[in-house]
Amino acid sequence: GAPTREEVVTFAKSLFPSATFVDSYGTTEAGAIASNGRPIWSKHVQVRLSSRPDYGLQGPEQGEIQVKSPHLHVGYYKNKAKTQASWLPGGWYATGDLGRMDELGNLHVLERISAVRGLKDGTIVYPHKLMTVFETATWAHQVVIDARKTQTFMAAIVVLNQERLQDFCVEHQMSKDKAISSVKLQAEVLREFHSIPAACKLKGERVQVVVPTMNPWTIENKLLTGSHKKKVNRILEQFASSLEQAYKC
């Protein structure tokens, strides 16, 4: 449910140098919707964005992604209420995804509506999108964002990049255990997160707390699904005490 990470594409291209790699966006209900960010107009797929001011998205270029397509199925089996909520007049289908269209006509998926969170001051944030953006940082191997309606800022649980951590330990003459509890290390991670241009557009500066860890989330430790998606709720549960302590500091 996210763009392919750059290092995965680079690795795949090294194995298959003649192949062309495409990131596609679609749903079970509507089939393919966009390819490399471009709506598939040639397949008679129509895309529009419906304003959702309740999620901070207004105007014709941002809102809920709605689709009209010859590949659209007819509804949910024995679920009339869900079908009526998702199938709109005129043959449009409401995907439940929020997005925006840029000036070049590229469709950017922001977040599932069900994953959007509101902070204490009413600020709307997109935790899953921020995770994807922050995982491009040199400090990060894996990231999970904690966003609470009782706080005005967010926390990031970060599985640290081992090479970057090792370099930090050598430079500051620290053990790894001491380094991950170092205020200086946490400040460096936040500084890099806040410097990522895409994060600025997603209120990334609201991430003000870092909970570092050295242990990757894997299928074996039951923190990734079989398709390598993070089990976010389980990870948040595992780090609950560390998060509570971090919010108090």
C-alpha cells in the first residue's frame, strides 16, 4: 500500500537491468487507477478529487480520490449499506483514500481516511505517509509514527540504520546502548527528519520525540506481516512504556 522504496528499485534493476519498473495505484473494487502517478486515462479511467474539509483538504485539486472506470465492480456482496456509502451517483466510486493532484497532473495518495489522525490542537496529520517519507532518511531503517489526540506533537519510533549508528558511536566514543539513549543522537535524527522537503508538506516538524531502537521489525518477531507490512498497532503496544516516558520529557 505504498510506493516502492528507492533502494528496492535500485536492487531490482541491478538484477534485471533491461526491465522497466512501474509503481501502480489501484483498488480491488476499481482495478488499476494510476501508473507512476498518472491516472490511466487511456483505459477510460476517470479520477476526481472530492473536497474533504474535515481532513483539511479543500478545492478541486485535493480531497478523497473518486474513480469511474469500466473495471469497477458492482458492489459488496450482501453489504448494501457499505455499497451505498461507496458507490456514488453517476457511477463514481469513493476509494476511501485521500490525495492531491499536482500541477503536472500526477496523483499523490496521502493516506487512508481510516489512518488519518487529529492532534490536540485540531491539526490533521498523515502518520503512514510520514513513515514512508522518514524511511528515506539516512538515520532510519524502519519508522512508526505515534499520533495522539491528547498531544500537540507526534513521536517516532525509529529502527536505526546500523552503519549510521556505528559512525555516531565511533565519532562520540559511545557504546551502541549508550548512544540510543543519547539526547544528541535523537536531536540528529530529528534534524534530518525535519530537513526532508516532503516531510515539511506533511507537518513533519510536529514529530518532536524520537524513540530509537536497534532491533529491526521482522516476520520472525511477528512485527511484520507476510507481505512485509508493519504491524503498527503491535509495535505501538510493544513501545508503549517508552513512548509514555518520551512524552513526559
